[in-house]
Amino acid sequence: MVRPLGEGYTDALERLPLNPLHIIILAAGEGTRMRSQLPKVLHTVGGRPMLAHVIERARALSPERVHVVFNPETPAVREAFTGEDLAWAPQAERLGTGHAVMQAMPDVPDNADVLVLYGDIPLLDPAALDALCAVHDGGLTLLTMKPANPRGYGRIVRDLAGAVDAIVEERDADEATRAIGEVNTGILLAGAGRLRDWLGRLSADNSQGEYYLTDVVALARGDGQAVNTVIAEDATRLEGANDRVQLAALEARHRRIATESLMRAGATVLDPSRLDIRGVVETGTDVILDVNVVLEGHVRLGDGTRIGPGCVLKDCDLAAGTQVHAHSVLEGVVTTGACDIGPFARVRPKTVLAAGTRIGNFVETKNVTLGEGSKASHLSYLGDSEIGAKVNIGAGTITCNYDGANKHRTVIGDGAFIGSDSQLVAPVKVGAGATIGAGSTISRDAPEGQLTISRARQTTVTGWKRPVKKD
């Protein structure tokens, strides 16, 4: 059965019931062409390891178990996913893809279906996997594609009736076979019992001396088993990365896919080629993202938020109407209402801003809450502080919250006014409605509604002359 994967295909397709699904992800490749100490599958696309993308795709199918075949000589792969519910199958010798799948099969029951994926194909289209599952009948089903350039891929060889007859690796193919445009992606779905039998009959009698997983096709045909196929609509979603040039190409495709998804969700991206998405981004409607914005980790942007040029946001949750002006860096920030931030603001983790707050240029915050309508418009550092509503923080204000060993809290009541160039030495409280005179160093609590000043009396020394340099 050959079925192209078109837009809306899976929406109208009723997925057939499957046996318990086990997914095997091959991630033991050495990746020598990466020229890196880092295992290939841990190189990132969109800010996440390639293997993490594949695991996410696998889990979306609700499998009984996800197995990862890894090289025990590179334990960093397993260590990168410590605590996750994965079955790890070591492949001590790399003897080909068929051999790799064999390492995970002892933990797969015969009544299961087995889906084989690859840890270096991070942009795999979920719709392609849905279609693969939908046409699977318990035998053998392949995902194929027709790339613009089939070089390097195993060719799908069909008989006169159009049925799959074999897969021939390029290195073993003659000129006529290499001219075939339909190629193998390596992704297949098979009944576990049958797959186990075929794997046990593989031979390494080829130019590489390896056990090719693709040879199960010829074995299945020899057993009279029909081979179903699904042709993927977008071949670029199935490309992997063997070197850093290909990795950069994957990054560019990821950026395009992620950006288009945001725009379809209601965001305006002023230049899609200059938006970097390195994580998971959720957007409301009428969000505007200017040029050279970087979004990392988990970012949520409410309706009507505007992010100015050159901004970096990591793990932020910004409420509707929030505006972040040019060249601001936010990490771990939550706004509970429309706020105004930047330009050139540095807003650090555990900062919570209520509606109407203003964090201006060259203001840095960390572990701070600001109540409704409070403002720190310029040139201040606010750390480990609880700041009430409608507080005005003057330019140059610093909360001195660290004594060299411990952090201490500064508490500022509603409606307080902190004059410019003030230092608040924690632990300290400034009462509601209090005013701190400019240039003060406050080391004791300031009472509500009162003016508190702490600075030297101004003195003019008459007759004083400024020193001059000697010739």
C-alpha cells in the first residue's frame, strides 16, 4: 500500500487499533564527522538535544515503552536524561542498524508492535508517524520519502506492480538503482515477533560488514509478507545531521517551522529569519516579535504582548499587554498584568511584576515582587525584595541584600518614595507612605508616612584650593 501524506490527511483518517507499542530509538552512533567530544545526539537544535526532540515525538504516540540504544562508552547520552522513564539498551559494538535494534528486542514482547526511530532526526513530523501507524496491519510498514537529492540514502526498489521488493543501500547499488528517487528514511513499524525472526536471519555479507536493518524488507518479501509504505510529504523534516554544516541546516529548518507555527497561532514576526526559538513557546493573539529576539526554555506570551528588538527571554510567563523594549534580558520572570520593561533591562529569576509596574533602562532585579503601579525607571538594582503597590524607586537605588554569607530581605510598603542614590541595607523595612531622602543609606527600619534621611551635613570649606600637578 502506498499513500502520500498530504495536508489534513491524518485529520480525516481513523487510526487503526495497534498492539502495545514499543519504540526503539537508535542513538549509539559515534558521530565522528561532528569533530566533537559531545555525542552527536546531544548536539542541540532549537536549544534542545536532538535526542530530546525524538523522545518527545515518541511519547506523543503513547507507547508502552521507549527504548534508547546507546553506546556505553559515551555515558553522557544516558546521563543527559537521568530520571526520565526510558529503557536503556547498550550497544557495545556498532555493527549496523540491524544489530542496534537487536540490543533492545529482549525487552519487547512478541505481541507488541515495534517502531524504530533515530536520535539524530529531530524535526520528524508527528503527522508522518500518525500516518505510519494508521496504515500498519501488524506486518511491516516503512516510511519513505522523495528528497530533492537522494544521494546517500538506500533506494526503495519496487516490482512491476508497485510493491516494495527491497531496499538497496547506495554503496551496494548499481547505476540504475541509484537513479531511483524514492528512498528509505530508516523508520519502520513491524510486529515484534516477525521482526525478531527477521533480525535473527540478517547477514553481514556486504561491503561494510554490518547487519542492515533494511535487509528485513527482502526477508519479509521472501516470507510472502507484503510491505506497506507511507511517503512523507516533506522530506526535509526527515533529514538528520552527520556534521556541523548539516546541523546548522537543521537549526534553520527548525527556526522556520517554529516561527511559522507562532504566526499561525496569531503572532506577528517582523522578520522570521531573525527570530530564534530554543525551547517551547506559547503565544496568544496579536503578539508582536521584533527582529533578533531569542526565546529560550519555556516562554509564554499573553495576548498583545510586544517584544522589542534584540531581546532575550528565557523561561518567562508574560501576561497580556506586557511590553518588553529593546535589548532587555529576562529570565524566570512572571508578570501578572500588563507591565512595561526596558529598554536595556536585566530582569532575573523569581521576579514577579504586577499590573502597571515599570522596570526601566539599566535596572536589574532578582527575586523581587513589585506591586501594582510600582516603578523603578532607571539605573537601579533591586534584589531579594518585597515591594508594595505604587512605590517609586529613584535612580541609583540599591538594595544591599548580601552580607558575604547570607541573603536578606528588603520590604517596602505601599506608596513609599525612595529618593535617588539611596542604599537600603537589608534586612530592613520601609513603611507604607514613607519617603527616603536622596543619597541616604538606610540600615534601620524607616517608619510609615515619615521622611527619613541618612547623609552627612553639607559643608563648604572656604579658602580650599584644588591641588595642581608640578611641572
